[in-house]
Amino acid sequence: QLQLVESGGGLVQSGGSLTLSCVASGDTLDYATISWFRQVPGKDREGFSCVSSDGSETNYADSVKGRFTISRDNAKNTVDLLMNRLKPEDTGVYYCAARRVTTWYRSCNYGGPQHDYDYWGQGTQVTVSS
């Protein structure tokens, strides 16, 4: 079955940038929508961005829109998240998750039920200092 591994997290100062990668193995990402979630201290995990199965559509929560960019490269079986102008409130554990679809194109909804996602990475810590 599909396995997802996040990487790229770390410590960065406010205003800095990080790029997270979600690398899949065991199966292709071709037929899956991908969402990014984060769990900030003291709060529940929530989605904030997603990309459609074919990469043509991306969606962002207001909290990250204009600062974060999600992309995918199915040939490399990876999904990346470019995070710019990071803020201390972005601190948290970041997860990628995949939802199986049955067509090449499927729109995404990062706000959908988390139990609908079939595969999850283990998370990577992002810490943004003041």
C-alpha cells in the first residue's frame, strides 16, 4: 500500500521559508488527491491546502493563502509545500495525506473529513521563532 513520508521541517525565523516534501512509495500518486494538514500546539489537526489528482487545481485556507504553495510531480511521486513568510503561529506538526480517487481528475477539499483520507505521513515538525 501507499506510504507517505514528510521531510523538510525544521527551525526557521519569522519571515523565513521552508519547503516540505511528501514522498510516496509503494504505489503511485497518480490517482489521489493530496492535502496538507497541520496541528499547532493546543489545537486539533486541520487541513489548510490541497491539490487535485492531476495537479491542475490547488486550494488554500485564508491563513496560508498567498504565502504557501502546493505542487505535485507525479513522475517523481512527490508533493511539495513551499512556505514563505512564515509566522510563529505556523509552528506545528505538518502532515500530508492522500485520498484515493477513481479518475485522473478529481478536485480537492482540504476541509473534508479527515477519515476520508486513505494514507497519512507521520508528520514533520515546523518551528517558527519570533
